[in-house]
Amino acid sequence: MASQNRLPQLRKDVITGRWVIFSPARAKRPSDFKSKAPVTASDPGSDHRRRCPFCSGNEHMCAPQIFRVPPDPSSDWTIRVIENLYPALDRNLRDADLDGGGGGGGADVLRGFGFHDVVIETPDHSVQLSDLSPREVGDVILACKKRIQQLLTFDSIKYVQVFKNHGASAGASLSHSHSQIIALPIVPSNVSARIECQKEHFDRTGKCCLCEVQLNELLIDESAHFVSFVPFAATFAFEIWIAPRDHSPHFHELDDDKAADLGGMLKLMLRKIRIQLNDPPFNFMIQTSPVHTPGSELCSTHWYLQIVPQLTIAAGFEVATGCHINPVFPEEAAKVLREVHVQIRIALAEAGANRERRARESGEIERGESSDSSGGRKLERVFFAAGLQKEEGGREGFGRNEAGAMQPYGIQAMLKEGHKHLSGLDEAVVKNIDACKQLSAITRTSLGPNGMNKMVINHLDKLFVTNDASTIVNELEVQHPAAKLLVLAAKAQQEEIGDGANLTISFAGELLQSAEELIRMGLHPSEIISGYSKAINKTLEMLEELVEAGSETMDVRNKEQVVSRMRAAIASKQFGQEDRLCSLVADACIQVCPKNPANFNVDNVRVAKLLGGGLHDSAVVRGMVLKGDSVGSVKRMEKAKVAVFAGGVDTSATDTKGTVLIHSAEQLENYAKSEEAKVEELIKSVADSGAKVIVSGAAVGEMALHFCERYKLMVLKISSKFELRRFCRTTGSVAILKLSQPNPDDLGYVDLVSVEEIGGVRVTIVKNEEGGNSVSTVVLRASTDSILDDLERAVDDGVNTYKAMCKDSRIVPGAAATEIELARRVKEFSFKETGLDQYAIAKFAESFEMIPTTLAENAGLNAMEIISSLYAEHANGNAKVGIDLEEGVCKDASVMNVWDLYITKFFALKYAADAACTVLRVDQIIMAKPAGGPRREQPAGMDED
């Protein structure tokens, strides 16, 4: 549809919050827009160049230079950054003068402190920014970035604006190509409004408005790192935005590769408007975030480069209302710009003319002599230096392939389109650290006895209410690759020890947060890794020195010693109920502990969760508790032998099909009787073997059940093959594949099998207190499923702690006493180091303060007072003093009887430090394009036991 036939629209820009009127009735065709006075219509003479202060050789006419590119003064400069000779702000005012005053009528007035600099983009007067190669345009961008980073060292600077005025009507006082940088002590209202609009959109949708912008018809071109498009509510005709693909709040975080990519995109856009709009005056502005943007707003702000051709004039309505009238719909403007093909002949002619002009000025060729006489090689070098390339068949293209897309270069040419490549400190290291910090922030508040619960709903809509870090991170399905490293460390801790996953994640997150502070100070990640490696090795040595004397030997069947080591682990999950739970878990573990405690198997302690009652109704059964009733009418059997049939108790079908011809009723009756006789014979043979209980792993046939009832046999059905194996371990029986007479060696023994009703649920209790029992069951009672699940996790932690103490029974003081003592000793160790490692070691020591701080905060105590008291006590030699969370004071851990297993602390600290160092070693993230097609089906879930 032609734009003249479209109705006017009012559009609000979600980025700036500005309303724009689109009125196509006021426009000609978008393709007819041309600047009436092209900026570079004529080539200025040498006299003009002699008067221009920005030209090479006229450096003495300029204000003082700040820096140049290249920095070597013996070579010719390509870019200069200088002070503005007529600055809008005074850089010589001190911060003390910023209180400003003197304003009347209640107006806020500040003294004009700030910086106003000029970036001279080329030494050649006749060369414009669009004439430079993509790499040279990228160098101009990097020069702006470098100057911004210098300005950020001034605390008073709040916002830095980079802009370019091209042409007199766009505000340029000199035609020599240059940009400007103004650093302000305030955040301008337009910038504040833009940031606020972006924040409101993020708060409403949870997404950055530029990251989720729907380009479609608005797209002009795209590269590996940037997209160019006409904004949905463009304020000006043919306005262009260039935005980074990846979320980035600050322009000065740009790296070298992306600067070159941006240079190519900016050159292409300037070329397009130069050809389509007859070299119009234009402004471009880099719209970035304020210098001191709060961390909470970084996820909502996104920088972009804005190009505004000056084709229309703001009249009274625009000035009065701030609402602009745009005669061209953005979709039409994007379509026109998309279809503009940069003519290589123009670019080549200009590149050759520029080369010839420089050669004449340097005296390489005489005036009137053509540079073409030197052959095609020099011109071809200029051709490629300008970012141009020849195509097959003699055609030339402006860095584009046959399809018209930008030709990739660098890593973009190596990888498939659609990949992501992040590199550098800001993009890779700091972003990885931030992801890990977010994960540790989730688990940290769940640390300790007073840890808060998290409500997690997984991808299957299953609800988890727990403070168990292992469960939380498993169900969150963490996707970020760096955060996954912390999840893997927590899983390794869970598999090795079964407890301490929260400590691993939280401590690793704290180490990475400290590393980020060191990186901001200027330390290289390799120096931090070196310091952390020294610190963890020293920490593990010091940890062994803190082991309680005499704890290396213990009787694992002594309930009191077991409970003292298990108490802290269970209290962290069920504070206030640890005494009852420790007693239950200790009894269950001691019952099934083998002669060699190192062979203890956690699978031998089972948990049966039954709704109703409370924890005081829980008990330990020496044997198994099966949910479900017996199959027949026999509900109780004492001191009985057991036969287990894995294939079911029923007549077996033949492997091949057969046909039976029956000619009379007598034959049919005999056939049925023969089947009954066969089943009765099998059941009778089982009864004759002495078995009183039959356990079936599959279906129980009606005819077989009938004969079991006749011979007074108790029948149980266990569908789970895992439960069937545990039942065999409990009773000492051997599972027989199909129904047949069992051998005496295959039979097991039980003291009691009985069906009871607990809390409205019928369960089968299998006790075997005399026969070689190797399974015990903790029967848990509670009012809700969530509480039962949390109690089960506490029992699992207790059982895993028992397994750990069977391997290594050494203990260290709990209640954060060990962490504070380690912090104090490692801090002292850092003072002995002389290199930059000492800063990393000191930060490693400070990271230990996270544990007592978190314990105190979760208990509602004043963390600063607690830590001060702990340091004071430990400085006096009281190395066992920790936090009494109930009374809110510092006490001796041995008096409170709070101990942690040495092996749990050892592996938690080791895995945390290893994970942190692994994250810090990553300096690039390269992600291939995700494969298309439907997702692979996940493998079927295992049995819940």
C-alpha cells in the first residue's frame, strides 16, 4: 500500500516515551526524499585546507591535544582527540565549585563544570566518515570509547554524550569530518526519561525493550553483533538506529571486534543515506546509560547509535508540544533503505581520488599525472583497504556476497550464522560472574538452621517447598553455562558426601563476587586464580589443624557419638526437630551397619512417608514397610519362610501359538481340570517346601490365588523391581524367575509379616529382627506431603552424614567457628605474600565471613556485631567460639555440642574454589546456532526410590 493512502497515526516510542505523529499526506514518495544542498557538493581548495585547524599540518591552530592514534609521534596521525577551542563547559572548575548557587526563583543552578572534546576522524579535509574503511571507522569508535573511559575517572561526571554534526544545517561549524564528546555533571532530562521508559517496560514485561524488539519490516541490515533498523515510532524521516544484538547497557564496554563490526555497519548506513538522500546533513548520537547506573537498572537499559538525517524542520507545533510529525512511515523508510545498493564505482572512484590527492600532497606524483599509470596494484590495495572486494565475473561489491548480505569476517566467517560469541572482561568474565552470583544469591538465604524455604515449580508443574540447595538447583534447570559449573560442583559434593551443597554454591558465589571487585581494581583473572589456588591449599592445611583432638576414632555403633556428628546436618534442614530425627536416623543406620563400616550402603536405610500424625508418631522398623495390602485374605504371618517369584504367580503362557481341537464336552471339562490340576500342583509344591509367604513381582492369577488361600499362604505383590531386590536383601531370599518348586536355599525368612492401617493407609510391615536383616525403614508421619518431603531430605542428609563418618569421623567446631578461624588465619597468611596474589588471598579470607554473616542474618541478628564479637574471641585464642542462634550470642561450639564433619567442610571448600577458578579461566563464550527441529524427548524417569 502506498504511504499516501495510509491514515495518520500517533505512535509512542517505548524507549524514549515520546509520541510521534505520522502524516503521509504531508509527504512525497519516500524514494523522492533528497537533500536540496548536499554537504560535500564541491571539493574545497588547498587554500581552505590551509585555514582548517583540523587538517594535518595545522595542529598549532587547535586547542591542546589529549591523545592521538597512533600514539607514536614519529608517525603520521590518523585520529586526534583534542580539547574544544570553544567549550560549552569548563574543565578547570573543581568539584568543590559544583555546589553552584546563584539561581533565582527556586531554580537549581550548577556551575558549568564538564568536558567538551573533539574527535578529528581523519587528517584529510575532503574525506568524510563514510569514506573510511570499516576498520578505520571502528578506530574512530574505539577512540571515543577510550576518551569516555578516561572521563569516568571523575566522580562528578554523571553522563557522557558522543555526537556528530555533519553539515551546517545539522550544526557543524567546520566541514572537516569530526565528532564531539561532552561530559556532564548531570543526567539530562531526555536521558532520564529514556532510562525510565526502558525500566517501566522491563518491570512490566521482564524483558529489555530493545532485546525483544520485533524488527520484521523495520530491519535494514544486520551483522554478527549489530542490527540496523528504523524505529517503530521514528521521530524523524529516515531515522536509523544501530543496536547491539546482545544486551549491553554501556557503550564504553565495547570490545575491539565489535567496534570493527559496528564500524562496518555505520559505514554502510551512512553510505545508504548518502546515495538515497543526496548526501544530507545529519546527526548521529550514541545513546548510552548514565555513568553510575544502579545495578538494578542494568538489565533494562540498552545502548544504541541513532542517525538522524536533517530533512525536515521542526516548526511551532513540534517546539510547543515535543510531539513530532513524521511524513514517512518507518516500514516505508526501511524498505527504501534496504533496497539501496551501494555502487562500487562511486566508492572506488572516491577511494582512488583520495589516494591520488594524498600522493600529490606528499609529492609522490606531479600535478596532472594520473595515479592509474602506476598500474592496477596500488589502486587494488586502496580498493581492499576501503573494505571493498571484487566479485566473480568482474563485478565489484561493497563487502557483500551474491545474496546482497554483508560479507562476514573474523570469527563470523568461521562459524555458522546464528552463533553467539562473547569475549573480553566485561562480556565474558564479568557476565559469567554475575550469573553465578545470581545463583548463589538464591541458595544463600537457605543456608543454616534458620534458612528460608524456596518454592520451586519445575517443568512438570511439580511443587517443591524446601531449603535444600541440591533440590533447588536440580529443579531450577539452570541454563547459563557458567552457573552450570556451580551446579556441577554442588552435585559432586552431594554425590561425594551427601551434604554441604549449599555451602559449595554460596562460597563459590562469594569468591566470584570478590574476584569481580579485584578485576575492577585492575587485577588480571590469572593473578586472582593464582591467589585463590594458594589460598585454598593453605586453607585445607589449616582446616586439618582445627580438627578436634581424639575425634579420629569413634564407635559407629555408639548412638551418642553418631548423634553428635549428625546433629548439625539435620538441624540445618529441620531446626528444632533435630533431636527426634537424629535418634531415628541413628537407630536405622546402626541397625544395618555392616561389620566393616566403610562398606555402609545408604540404600539400606529406607523412608516410608505416611500422611497423618506428626513427627512424634514416627518410628524405625527393622525391615521394610510396603505401601499396599496383601493380595489374599491372609493378613499376618509370623516366623515364616518366604518364596519370591519375579515373573508372577500365574500359569505361564507358551512361547509359541498352538491350536487345541476339542470334539466333545467331556474333552473341554478334562482340559479345564488339567489346567487347575497343574496350578494346584505348583502351589502345593511351594507349600510343601515350607514357604508360608509368596511374593510376586508381577500379576497374581485368580486361580493361583484360589489355591494359595486353600493352602493358607500369604501373598504379596511388589511391582517395583528395586523394591523386590530390597525385599530379597531383607529376607535373604532369592528371586525365582517363574512359578516352580523352590529350593531350600532360595527361601528367605521373616519374623513377622503383617498388614496394618496407619493414618488411613494400609501398609505391609516386614520385620526381620533375628534373621540376617540388612534393611531398615524410617516411617515418617506428618500432616502434608511437602513436610514429609522435607523430612525425607533431612533423613537423607543424616544417612549420608553417617556414611561419611564411617569413612572419616574427624570433626571440626560448627556454628561458623571454623570459618571465622580460617578467615583470620588466611588473612594473616596474605600479609606474608609479596606479589599481587596477596590481594586475592585477602579477598579469599574475607569470603569466609559470608557464612557467619548469612547465619546471623537468617536468624534476624545483627551480623556486624556478631562478626566483630567472633573476631575478638578468636583473636584471644578461643578458636571454638561460634554463634548461638537461639540466644543471639557467641558461645563455645563444644559447649553447644555443635560439630561439623571435617570431610564435609574439606570437599565443600575444595569444590567451591575449583568452580570459582574454572569460571575465572573462561575469557570467551562461543555458542553455536541451536539445532532446528523438535527437541529430543527426555529419557523416562527412573523409579522414585
